[in-house]
Amino acid sequence: MGFLNKIFGTKEAAIGSNDEFWKWFGKNAKQFHNVVKRHDNIEQEFFSRLSPKLSELREGYFYLTGMLDENTAELIFTADGTIKNFVFVEELVASAPDIPGWKFTAHKPETKDSATSIKMGDYRFSTDTLNFYAEERADHPDEIEIVVTHDDLNNENRDSIANGIYIFLDTYLGDLKFATSIDNLRIIQKSEARQELIPLEKLKAFLNWREKEFVEKYDSVLIKIQEDEFSLMEGHKKNGKPIIAAIDMELLKWENKASHPWMLKMEVFFDGSKNDGLPDTSTFQALNSIEDELLLALKDHKGYLYLGRETSEDVRDIYIACKEFRNCSKIADQIKQKYKYSFDIAYEIYKDKYWQSLAHFA
């Protein structure tokens, strides 16, 4: 056996938990540190080994590395803007042991130096070349819509400039703040501006002020949901397929929607081929059991509002408005893992302060 191992190599055990990942990393930490310090062949000697191990934990981990100083390498884990994965990045880093020569960071940190710039092609992105203003909407007063301009933006280079602006803001604000603090981002030429342009170096202060204002306004807002207030709707889609929905129409009229700005949408896929895309009796009961389990974990008095569901074309969509995105990510993932051998389940979490995902029911 030893001879065969020398020929083929010893296969590493699969990673099944954060602790197992860090044990594996610790065994290779010195080698990885040397690779980063040499800044040579990092992709092949470090990332090609790191990536599959992270994938064994879960999909959606991204990473950056570099030397903080002569002796300390930093490994930054990021979800690359995918909200539902933020909490898992944070938990991975929180579980990291003390490994000499290494610092581990959750999320790309914001840039402290306002003079930071990024050059992409022929264009430079910095607080000197970018300006902004906030667009206000009377019907959606709590949404933060940022309008950004670049000195060199024109119709021909719009895509290139827009890509550079997104990358710069992700770096300048840090990926957590960039993904969570701005509801809508528009990019325009200076000639299209409808308000006075503000230097981009003031964007951080503006976002911090809006966040503080939002928390003070909605932090303590909760609502107690009454039972049996759902409206049952049946109809057909444009393609003729039947659709059945149960929606809390009274809750959709609530004036404090923005207090629960995160939308959890869970999709449970089933085989409805024999029933025109709808579940049969046993499948219907199984779907209800999954939904009941989800709602038992995400209660209204803890900041989660069940808005309803719709079923059509072999999928049930479940909508829950949330005050936060971390715990609901973990609960949804637990449900997905528990039923993975019975149903294909997917979920996403996104900012939707005014529950526009369900506007077609209002």
C-alpha cells in the first residue's frame, strides 16, 4: 500500500465541517504562507488546493490573499455579493483557530484611504473621477438609490465604465456595505444629472447617515399576524398553465413594509407532470410540511413575515419578508439540506424594501 501511495499519492479526506477545513488548512499553512510570500505560482500551489476544499463545505466561497507585512499573510473570504452566503463566510472565519503567520478576514474590507484608485484599460476610477447624488422617490422614501457619474463616461464606453464603477465601489465601500446599503445604483453621464453632483468621497458618510436613520425609524417595528387572513387565488399563466396562490392581502397593505427589507424566496421543485404542473395529494401534503417547518423556525414576532406562496409549473414559491438576512439564510439552508433527497430546493435572499416581488398580487 505504501508503494501505491508513493505512485498515486494519498487521497485527502473530504471536508465536512468548518473545523475539518481549518485542520486541513493548518497542516498546509506553512507551505501556503511561503507561496504567498514568494508571490509566485499562487494559483497552482495555493488556490488550486484551496478551492476544492471550500467547495466540499459549500458552494459560494471566494477569496483573496496577500501579505499584510513581512511575516503575516492575509486570506480574505468573500461571498462576492451573494447575500445568502454572507453568514457562512462570517461563520467560517469566526471558527478559524490561531495559525501563526496568518490573518483571516470575512468580507473584503472597505478602503480607508480616500485616494485609492483603480485603473482598468484606459480609465481610472477614484474619488476624483466619480461623483454621485441620491435620487429620492416619494412613494419609496426609504429606498437608497444612488446615481453615479464618471468624468469619461459616454455612450460608446458605457459598459466598460459601468463595470469599473461596480468594481471600484465594491473595493471602496467593502463588499458587505456595497451589497447591503444601496438598493438601486444607476450610472449616467454628467450631462444627464438632475441634481447637483457630490464628490464620491462623501458617499460613505451619506450611507452611514441613512443607515442610522433607518435603524432608528424601524428597529422596534414588529407586527402580530392574525391567523386565516390569506386570500386563495386560482388562475392561469399566459402559457395556459394553472397557478394557485395563497397571499396575505391585508399584510401587503401594511404601511411599514420597509421595516422588513429582506425577502426570502424559497423554491421547492416537484414532479407535477401528471397534474398539469400542480402537486398531487401526497406531494401537496409534503410541500405543506416543508413550509410549516420553515414558518415554525421563522416566526413573525422574531422579525419574519410570511407573505404567502404560489404554486405552478412544478414549483412552489414561498415568500417571507425578514428584518435580517443572516439567520434566515441558515434556516433556509437547513431546510434545503434536510429534504435534499426528496425535493430539489433553492432559495435566494435579496433587498426588497417595498415587497415589490409580490406587487402583481396587490
